[in-house]
Amino acid sequence: MLTYEDIALLVDLFYLPFEHGAQGVQILQEFYWLKNNGFIVSEYRRKRQTSNEQTNVSAEINEWYERAAKFNDMTMLIGRLLTRLTFCKNRSLLYELYPYVWDIKG
């Protein structure tokens, strides 16, 4: 069954025709930050593989992993919305909304 939070997320993702709501913008910003700072984790993993000594995990790497976990949580909310939407009794509503939510999840 769809909850208030699910409906709020759906409305926020499709806020205006050419503008996202707060949660939609936050998802895009987190993805952009993770993509632009992915080299930090890549370099850390490469250094760790080439040297046998234990390297300290920097604050930047911790921040990247924390933000990645936050982004994962946000994508899980979209997945939950999609799952709950499929159990909607109003099938015509489902058929109208499903392609849009599927595109965001994908």
C-alpha cells in the first residue's frame, strides 16, 4: 500500500515539467558529487592493492562512502515506491505512472 511518504516522493520527483522538487534535486546532486569524486576511492584502492602496508582511511574517503550509502538509501526509497505502486488497486493509475518511475529507478 502506498504511504504518504511514497506519494510525497513521487510528487517531489515530478515537481514541475522542467524542475525537480527538493528530493529529486538532492538525488541528482549526490550522484553528481559521487561521480566527480569517485577518483578518491579509486586511487585509495589502487594504492592499497599495490602496497602491502596498511594505509589510513582519510576523511575524504569516509565522506565518499557515507554519501554513497545515503545515495543508496535514496535509490532504495524509489525502488520501494515502484514496488508499492505495482500493488496499487487502481490499475489505470499504475499504467500511467509506472513508465516514469521505472525510468527514474533505472
